[in-house]
Amino acid sequence: MAGLIRYGGIIAGDEEVEAVTEVLRGQQWSAGKLTAEFETAFAGYVGQPHAVMCNSGTSALLLAMSCLPPGSRVVMPALQFLTLYSAAKWCQLEPVLLDIDPQTLNLSYPALKEWLAAGNTADAVAFVHVAGNPGGIGEISALCEARGMVLIEDCCEALGSTSGGFQAGSFGHLAAFSTHSAHHISTGEGGMLLTWDARHAARARRVRDWGRDMTQGYDGYTWLDAGLNLRPTDIGAALGLAQMKRLPGFIEKRRANAQAIAEGLAGLPCDVPAARHGDEPAWYCRPVLAGDRDDFIGAMTKAGVETRRLLCGNVARQPAAQDAGEPQEWPAADDAYHRGLWLPVHPLLTADDLDVITGTARRFWQGRR
């Protein structure tokens, strides 16, 4: 990978170039026929009846939150990419943080059960498939159904992940995906909101399209909502349709690379969260928790391995969320804030790249004994 072992990056070829070129030669560059085709293909892959393409995964989360009434209380994990928390705030909702399961890094089912048993109530639960790991989604989905809570899935890192044979994004009332250039397939920038509820789909489409009633086309000048312009382009949709054909191969390589890294780190003084029985993550990266995290990142960087800290860590430690609570309230998320990082599993990694990653890790800890 040209001297840099990347955690993300676009893989494209002649089919993507030809698809975009065909769009550029026409007049429909903005969202149109190809956008609708991509929405249908994406929804069919995941197993939801409705899809709304937008300009980013962040926008998809915003559209999901916009389907809830203002003031709704939304439970979410303290470990996340902050756009989930921010989307709730922007939509005038009340985000409530709960701790994570240290084995999966996802929202803790026992923590949610205990919180509800204490007499607390929520209108919705937002579940993040951290690094593509769907661990716990089935249990939390069943609990939401029993309690009448809306389930929102943040699948921005999880396209192609399955739990019990069902796709991530098919469990919730609403599910947000990202097609950013670092994710499983790429449209450059882009996102997708999926839902089984036609009312949510119609609401999200209006909010995406300025708040206007677009059932009348561009001649319809009736605003039903306070909306935004979160529209995608047919250029991005053309890329997405071509990329969907590559997705099975991408997922296969990601899983193989993640397995090789887990085996290479076995026995070293670090924690490598794994999949539960019945779960098949389409790994976005390989999360690792290490006591010497910052020095470890430095060693990887020196070896040419691109890595990152694990998402935003504990939301309560971020300057944008100072009102979230005291960080110590969520010890597992706080541990991920201090020790968490990810290692790349990008489909273009070679056997030599994987040897560099695992060899660097072994030498790092051997040098500290």
C-alpha cells in the first residue's frame, strides 16, 4: 500500500469511472433516477423496505433523530462517534448515556435492563455497531419491542455485518449508514437511512429535501417541515451502485484480515474485543485496548501503520458534550477512552502488511518487559 498501511481508502476501477462518466454526460447530476436505484439496491441488501439516500452518515443520523418528537429521551452508549449525540441535540431530544459491554464495546444490555428496572423510561434506544461488531443487537432489539421503544441503529461502520443471520440495520425502526470514502463502500461522501415505517421514510425525505412536500415535484411549494438540504447526487449514486457489486469481496477480506490480526495479537498484554457466537462482523477495523496506548500508536505510526484512537472514547470527556455527565459514571467507556485504538483491516492489506502490524505489536511489548 505504497509504504502506508492504511485503515481506510477507496477501491475503485473502470466500472466506477464509466458509471460516473455516463452521469456527467447527462443533465441529471443531482439526486434522480440513479439515486432511487441505489436506494432500492441498498434497502434490498439490508432487508428494509424503505431507503433515503443523503449526503453523509451524519445526515442519516440526523434524519433518524428527526423522526422522533422533540423532547424524546434517547438512550445511547457513552462510546460512539459524537455525531450520534450531536444529532439528538440538534433535534431537541434528550440523550441519555449508558455504559458499554467491554467484550463488544457496544451498548451494554445489562446496563440498559438495570436502568429501566430502576424506574427510568425512554422513548428510543440508539445502538452503535462499534467497528462493525453487532454484538448485543438481538437482545436490545427484543427489549425495545417489549417496552415499546423505538430502536435506532448506527450502522455507519457495519454494512454487511450480521447477527443470527440478519443484517445490521434490519433490527431497528431506523438505521443509518455511511458511504464515506473510509467505509465499506464509497460514494466519496454519502449516507443512507433505512426504515420499515413508510411514515418515517416520508418524514426523512421531506427533511432531506428542504422540508417541502416533494410528492408534487419541483412545482410543489408546500413546506410541511422545517427541513434542510441534505440531498445526495446521482454521481454518488452511480458510484454506490458499482461499489455494491464489490461489497461481498470487501467483506470477505475484512473478516480474514481481522482474524489474522486477532491471531497475531494472541498472548500479548492487550484486549481484542471479539464477535459473539452467531455474529459475523464485517469489521471496519480491529479494536484493541492497550495500557500503553499512546506509545503503541507511536510505534505503529513509525512502522507505517495508520491507526486512530477509538472513536471519541467517552462522550462526557469531549468539549462538545460537557453537559453529558461525569465521565466516571461510565467506567467501561472511560477505559476505552484511555486505552482504545483500532488497527486496519482494509481489503487491500497484503500478507506482508499484516505481518508488519502483528510483528510491530510483538516487538513493542517485548521491548517493555
